[in-house]
Amino acid sequence: MTAPVDVVRAGAGGHTLPVRFASTGDESRRRRRPRAGLIRGAVAVLVAAVAIGTLQITANLAYDDARAGFDDALTSTGSTQTLVQEEVDALASAVEIADQLVQTDTGALASPAARETLASEAADAGGTIAPATDLIDRDLPVAETKPLPFWQLFAATGELTDQTRDLDELAADLDGASPAITATQTRLTEAGIALLSSAAAAAPAFEAAHPSARNDAVIALRDAAAVSSRTTVLDESAVGSLAAMQDAAVQVVSTEQQELAEKAGPLQGARLEIEAFARSLAPGVLLEFDWNPIVNGAGYNGSMGGLTRWWWDDPDRATIELSNSVAEQWPAERSRALVAHEVGHAISVKCEDMYDSSTQDSIEKWATAWAISMGFTDDANGVWAYGYPPQSYIDAAYGCR
């Protein structure tokens, strides 16, 4: 029996054979496959990272743009809200003043129609204020803190876009409300001014209807009417001017009643005729009259006395005091001449540069000259008491009317 050949051992005889044959190529291929997988995975990760980075950048840019638009809209809408709030406040203030004017008006001077119009405009203004106030009271949105991940950024961008649209719509509504507020304010102001103007326009006729009122009351009425006629806005001063006019009107009536009470009696008719006569000689000069038994040392035994005080300031005004005997002798020519002399003193406030007022003699000569220039030739015109005036005074007096 032959023993098996030991290949390994046989190698000692001359040839050594490898344990495995042609194994080099297979081993190499097995080592390359894991490297390719790693590369493909790395590429995929890189692509994903780039994609995520791109999304992040895009989301950031989109958010920043939306946030800028939101901030601009928020600032603009807030400013519009403030502006409309100021307009509403001004209108509400005007409504309050209008209500005060309506309540203050007593009907003594202002037109009833003007009062009704103002009251109606004030009531209608509420329909303009209410919807505008609703817009002003709306809360403005607040942007949340900027998120970090792109998916949250995209969501926040969408929310900002919606909020910006809402702000733009609110701003448009506010802008739309503003013209109505302005128009209402204009109508209300015009109605208030019309009320004051009607009262001021009625003042002259009211004054003329109360000729015996005292000068101070008449001047107060004129001053208040002048203020009211210059009023252009509805504020507290407008209410004050109307109140001042009405207070003055009350004083006009009250002082006239007092004057008429003082002149009551059998001579009242003659006294009032004389006063009207004197006023007709000096248009534009406020004349107030007092009556007494003795004036300037005269009044008894057929004598007549007169005394005039005048003021150089504005308006032209004077107070004439006459003795009762002037009324007793009315309408005698001598009584008319004496009254003309006193009016000559009073009207000098309109013509102070026409004569020398430095001496009592020149003052009396002027009044006498003026009475003569008016055609009153009876010696009671001042000639009997003060002598005949210079012709230059008479000539000058023709220019004083």
C-alpha cells in the first residue's frame, strides 16, 4: 500500500504551491464596494445639507422681507390711527362746544333757525364719531420673535403677510373715515359760526330798540358782538362771546328800564322826544341823558340849564344833563336851541381837531358855533350865555356832522 502524498510536505522536494489559487482579484473587488457606498452616502448628505441650507437662507430672506413690510405697515397704520384720533377728538370737542352754544342761547339775539341747525349738526356728528372710534380702538398686531428653523420661518412669514394685509385694510378704512370727519367738522363749525354771526348781526337792531339804555351796557353789547363776528373756530371763547353778548343784552334792557323809571311822570313824553331829537343831531355818538330840577345853576323861573360830559376815547360817547324846564318848554325854539348847544359839545368827540379845546371859552364858543351851523339861531344856542362865536368856528362846525 502506497502512502498518500503530502503536498505541503512535498514542497520540500522542490515546488511550493499556495494554499488558494487566483484569489487576488476577488479580494480587491470586495474591498472597493464599501468605499463606493460611503462616497454615495457622503454625496447624499452633502446634497441634503445644501438643500437645507438653501431652504434656510430662502426662509430667512422671505421672513426678513415680510417683517420689513409688516413693520412699515404697522408704523403707517399707527400714525394714521393717531391722526384720525386727533380728528375725532377735535370733532368731539366741537360737538361739546356746539351743545354749550345751544344751551347758552336764550333767543334774545341769535336766529332760532341757526340754533336749530347747530343742534341738528351736533346730533348728527355722533354718527361720524362712532364708526371712526371703532377703527381707532382696534388693537394692532405684534410680531412674534423671529424663529430659527426654516419650516417655522416659512410659517411665520405667512402670518406676517396676513397681518400686513390686515394692517393695510385697516389703514384704508381709517383713510376713508377721515374725509367724513373733516366734512362733519366743517359743517358743525359753520353752523356754530352762523349762530354767533346771527347774534352779532342782531345786536345793532337790538340796541336801536332800546335807545334809553345806558352807554356802558350798549358798549358792552357792541364789544361782545364784535368778538363774536370775528370768531372762526368753535372753542370755549366762542361760548364766552355768546354769553357776553347775551349778558350785555340783559344789561341793555335792564338799564333802559331803570332810565325810564327815573324819567317817569308827566314830563316823560317830552323828555323822550328831546332825547330822540338830540340823537338825531349827532348820529354815531352814544348819548345818555340825566334830568334834574337845577342843572348848571339854571332851571327855575323860566331859565334852562344844560351840562355835557364827553370822552375822547372810542367809541364816541357823551352824557347830557338837562333841567326839567327844558322839557317843560318843549318844543319851543329856545328849548331846541339849548339842546343843540349841548349836542355841539357831545359831537365834538368826532371833530376834536377842528377847534381849540384848551380853554372853557373856546369850548363854549365851539358848541354855540355848531348849533348855529345846524340852523338854531335862538340866543339859547349859547350866544346869550357865552357871546357870538368867531366865524371861523362856525365855518369849521359845518364840517362836523
